[in-house]
Amino acid sequence: MHPRATRSWFHFVGCVGFWLWALVGAAVAFGFISFVGWFAMVPAAGVAYLLTRRSDWKDGPVLGLVTGAGLPLLFVAALHWNSWQHRIPGDNTPNPYDWGGVGLCLVIAGMVAYTVGGRRT
């Protein structure tokens, strides 16, 4: 098999692992920002256990967790966006920029760190 073909296969497997860890991170973050989300922690713990058992997906789980933690924050910002556009100053409407800024920083930081770390190997 051509060396380039095997490298792209390993990259694909690594990306699948990264996004599965991001799914676990999203479930954990959802559990912290929502009462109902605590029920999402049990399946997330099961998926995390399975991911740690698989040797291909043990590398870099922290970056996937960081990226996944930003996804529910972006969702909360999207939910607040419409009410923010039609707000009256002083009516205590939640600011989507607070949630979205933190969520976007987490998602971008995790993806960039994963990309840079993958190019070094």
C-alpha cells in the first residue's frame, strides 16, 4: 500500500476519535449547564470508557473534550440570539455574545491544537 494512503487512513481514524471525544465533551458541558443534562453524563461516561479501551483513539482526548465543551455553549448563544436582537435595553435579556465568545474560543482552540499536534507526528 502506498505510504500516503496509510497516512490518510490514520488521519481519518484520528479525526473520528477526536470528534467522538468532542461528543463526550459536549455531553459533559451540557450536564454542567442543564439539570436534565446530568442524565447525559451516564452515556458520556460509557462512551469515554469505550474510547479509552480503543488504542487508536487514546491520543489527545483532552483536545476533543475542549472542542466538545464549546458546542453546547454555541447552542445556548444561538437560542438567545433572537431575543437579543429584539431586546429593550435593561430588560435582562441574556447576552449571546458571552456564551458564543467562550464557546467559539473553546471550539477553535481545540481544533487548532489538534491540527497542529497532528502535523508534528
